[in-house]
Amino acid sequence: MDIDKQFWKTIYYWIRYLKFDVVSSEKEDSEVWLANKRKKQIAIFKKSEITTQEIRFDKARVLEHKHEISQFIDFEPQSVDIYYFTDTDIMPEQYNENGPLKINFKVIKNKIDLQKFMPNIFMSKLIAEDNDKKTYMFYKKKVLSTNFLDTYMQKFTPATYLLILINVFIWLCMILYLNNFSNVKLLEVGGLVHFNVVHGEWYRLITSMFLHFNFEHILMNLLSLFIFGKIVEAILGSWRMLGIYFIAGLFGNFVSLSFNTTTISVGASGAIFGLIGSIFAMMYLSKTFNRKTLGQLLIALVILIGMSLFMSNINIVAHVGGFIGGLLITLIGYYYRHNRSVFWGLIILLLILFVAMQIRIFTIKEDNIYNKLIKDDMLDGQYDNAQNLVKKTINKNYADDETYYLSGLIMATENSRSEGMTEWEKGLRLFPKSGILNYELAVANRALNDNDKALKYARKAVNVDRSNSDYVNLEKELTKTHDSKH
């Protein structure tokens, strides 16, 4: 067995897959200490000829300096595992300590020993790989790297990979089954729209986070998720990272709904900016990030924002909201454990912002997104698509007087004026106080020289909206014509 290579490779796997961090490297790098704060574990790796005297010395060193070790690593360990990479044939188990601080000694002489001490089958197979062409220097450099990004990027982050896979899977499904990414399709599959959410379709707050406009959009988001997701997950763990991701994404979507009423919003950007906000919160709290680290993160953030400026359909409001959400939830999680006064202050702030957004969302002027999409199709000359969307809008019970007005225009253009008038009359029976339907019927009847009927509709339109100059002028014109005849 290549002891040097397996020594550094094992340490690398402990860092990558078991979330340990290097806390000390001594004796010409022949002794490396790792720590896992969440599990309260220490793993010590030694590469040398081992004697029973050295094992007793290591045990005494840990027990006698337990307080100093706790201060140095910033937590009180519950277990210490000491791994000896050696050719020496020795049985150290008799020196194991089962007291309040558990100490376990393990000697690794060959690959069989190495596999036996792996914590799971996955790592056991990895460590025994025969086709590994990397040298011990590769693993050593990875282990001893002091670069902030390199330290966290090399760690295995399953939650980040899972989110990426889900986004890619949904993207492929959209390509295979929808074959286009029009606004109508994105609306149908769960895009975030103010009109639909206030009518009870709350699921869009989540579904919209997994939809994207085009390839450039998903590529930029997934690259950003890969970087910032790995950093947050490596520092805080998978479940906390997922919590920040979804809470920040929801917060960003609520902010978006508070300001955007006529757009369809999709994408993971709000949640990703929440991860960025979380990183900045951790930088503020830890005060251990140097200028170089801060510069690297700021450069990445500037590049991300700069790229987004050259893309269409980017929801800047959701980005800002997501950033604030990620910042707040990270601070709340920290101060829950360290300062309850600040914690409750932040909770109150979060609740105030949430209530303010709900008030804004449900009191802001409502725009029927379906009418906007119908008009867009009409402007593009896609009258068949527009008519199909009218039918879907009516079937969903989202139709209003403007929907019937647009439907009448389509029928008048594609078929005949009489069919258009029939559609407007149908709409007027459902919305008798509609100014636009009364006005259009007044105009249509005037074109048929039925001025009396036209005047009746014109007066109803004016009664609905006296500030509309078109309604008022038409009524005056028809009244003048009517009076001149009588």
C-alpha cells in the first residue's frame, strides 16, 4: 500500500464526504487534526512507525489537554478517533477509552484495514479504487489548501446537487413535452403571476422556482447555484442550506408579487440570491473572512449581476427580496442560539415585512394576466391562439368584461361584426356595468345606423365612467344626432 497516498487521500475523503475541517497540521505534515463541529468529533491522522509507548502518549496528550483542545477548536469533543498509517504490526484496541470522552485507536497497514474503518460502503469502494491516477501531492494540496473557495468547493454537497438535478429534469421535461417556452406555457405549468396567486394559486410560489425562460437563463442559475449552494451547504449543512434556499426564494417571490402585476416570473434567481445573502451574513457574524475572500465573493456577485443585466425577463425585485430573505433567516438562525433579544427583534422585523407584503399584494390594482396575453397574441396576428386562450380563461372562471371585449374583437376580425356584437352582448349580460362593452356596442350600433340603440349603450358607458373622454364624446355626438332628428 502506498502509505503517503492513502494517508492524504483518506484525509481528503474525511473532509469532502464527512464534513470535517483541518484544524492543525504538525510534524512536517505527518500528523493532521480534523474536526467536525456539528458531530463534536475529532479525527487525528498520523503517519509514522508506531509503538505502544506512542499510543499511550497520544492518549495522555488528549486527556490531559482536553480543555485546551476544546478552546482551540471552539467546541467540546465527545469522541476522538486516531488513525495510524504504518507498516508496524500492533494491536491498539486495548488502549481505547470509553469514558465521557471516547478515544479510539485504529492502525491501517493495508487496504483491507482502510476499507474496514470506512464509515460507509460508498467511501469503502472509493478508497479502494485501483484506477486512481492522482498522486499523493494532489490530495495533500487539496487538504492543506488555505483558499476559502477551494476549501468549501471540494466538499460533497448532496442538497446542492439534488436541486441542480431537479432543475435539469424539469427543464428536459419542458423541452420534450412543451417544446416551447412561451409566456402562456410558463403560465400553464406554474409561473409566478400576481393575478393567479391572489386567486388562490399559492403553489406558484414554489413551482416558479424550478422553471426557466431559456437555456441561458437556466445555465446562469445552475452555475450560480453550484458555487453559492456548495459554499452555504459546506458551512451550514444540507438541511439548513435547503431551508435558506426555499425561505429566501419564497421571500423574493412575495416581494415580486408586491410590485409586479403584469409579468410572469420564473427561475431560481431569488433563492440563489438568498444564498448570497446568507454568505454575507456569515461573513459579518464570523469576522474571519479576509479581504481576499471578500473580494472573491464580490467579484462573483458582480459577474452574476452583470450577466443578468444582459438577459431579458430578469426579475431584479425578486433578486433583492431573495438577498434580504437569505440575510435575515441566517441572522435569525445565529441569534436564536447566541442572543435571544436580537433574535426576537429580527423575527418581529420579518413578520412586519411579511404582513406589509401581504397587504400590498392584496390591495394593489389587479391586472388580468390572461387579457394581456390575449392582446399580445392579437398584436402578433395569432388570432387562433388568442381565441384558444379566451376559452381557457373563461373555463378557469378568470374572464372579465375586457376578456369578452377582446373575444368580440377577435370574432369581428376573423368572422363578422355581428358575431363580435353577439359576444359583447353575452359579456354585458355577465358584466352589466362594463364601460368598455357598452361603448363598443354603442359604436357598433352607430355603424349599423341604429342611433337610438347606440345612444342607450353610450349613456350606460358614461354612467359607468364619466372621466372617459371617448365615452363622453360619443354620447354627446349621439345625443346631438338624436335631438336633430326629433
